Amino acid sequence: AQSVTQPDIHITVSEGASLELRCNYSYGATPYLFWYVQSPGQGLQLLLKYFSGDTLVQGIKGFEAEFKRSQSSFNLRKPSVHWSDAAEYFCAVGEVGDYKLSFGAGTTVTVRA
Amino acid sequence: KAGVTQTPRYLIKTRGQQVTLSCSPISGHRSVSWYQQTPGQGLQFLFEYFSETQRNKGNFPGRFSGRQFSNSRSEMNVSTLELGDSALYLCASSLPTNTYNEQFFGPGTRLTVL
């Protein structure tokens, strides 16, 4: 069965500092991986996705993520955080033919001035 | 192109009632999925429909049901509401040729059960 672990429940980062959010997963076949962001009271917005190929993927809003098969990880990074990045971030995994996504518990990011 | 729309955005019901939530996918998308989001359980998959057929279902009681219409719009129904059904219900759509299940989410319907 698929499972996704986001070890950090809450991260506080200063504006302009770098950010890294961790995601570990387990899967039965070939996974595809996503990062979504959710602002309070809103739905989920797709930041980036990994299906295959280059293990470093670029997304919107200056985010990138690296797929490491040996570590079963798909960590999200941003070099310089803006106050508008304060939100909750979800890692998700799916498998071909499964027609669903399994989500991690989410990491809440607080940005301090 | 318009995004996924969900109606209503907010809903208040009492225990024992039933509720129907509606989702209109992005134009051209034929797969619709539903998720429940609560502070305690996080995001949990309810079910997925494609061409009016349910292809996958999560681990929820039979009180939760859904359907999809020929125009790809979807509804989900919860009967005999319980306090624990209070949640944000999210709908997501994806393309018909989407092998990798990239899903686009709507803003959600906030259901409060009193």
C-alpha cells in the first residue's frame, strides 16, 4: 500500500532564507509524485510533479524538488522564501492505474519578517 | 480556461440529515475524484469516476456515495450525517488521457454538521 510521510508538522523560516520540506514515500510500483500548496480556506494548487526522467524538477513560484529513489524521498526546496509562501504544503504519491493520490499529513510553513 | 468549480462553498447541516455536493470539472476533463480533508485525518480519498463509472473507492462507509453525469459533472452524497463528517470536501479533475493522474483541485465545500 502507498504511504507518504512528511516528518515536519510545522516549519518557521525567515523571509529570504531557504526552505526545504521533506517527503518520504513507499509504493508498490512506479510512483509519480507531487507537491501541492494550500492557503487557508482554499483548495490545493499543484506546485510541481515528477513522473520520470530528470530527478530535479522545477515548479511554479520558484520551487524545485529532487526525486531520490534510493532514499524514497521527494524533498521540496526554495532558495529564498517570500512572506506569501506561508501556507500548508502536501506531498502526494500516485501509481499508474490506481486513479487516486495518497497524501502526506502536510507541513505548515510560517514565514517571519 | 475555468478551473474546477464546487457548489456550494459552505454548508451547515444537522445530524441525521443528508447532503449533496456538486463538482464541475475543468472543460475537457473526464475524471473526477473526491477527497475529504479534516484536521485529524488529513486528506483522504473518497472515490474516483471516469465516464460515469466508479474506478476506485476509498475506505469510507456506505453513507458516502457519488455519481458522475454524461457531461462529466459529479455529485457526492452523504446520508445520515454524523458530527465527524464535518470537513472540507475537495473535488479534483484530470484529463481523459492522463495516465499519471495529475489532478487539479477545486476550492472545496466546507461542510459543518451540528
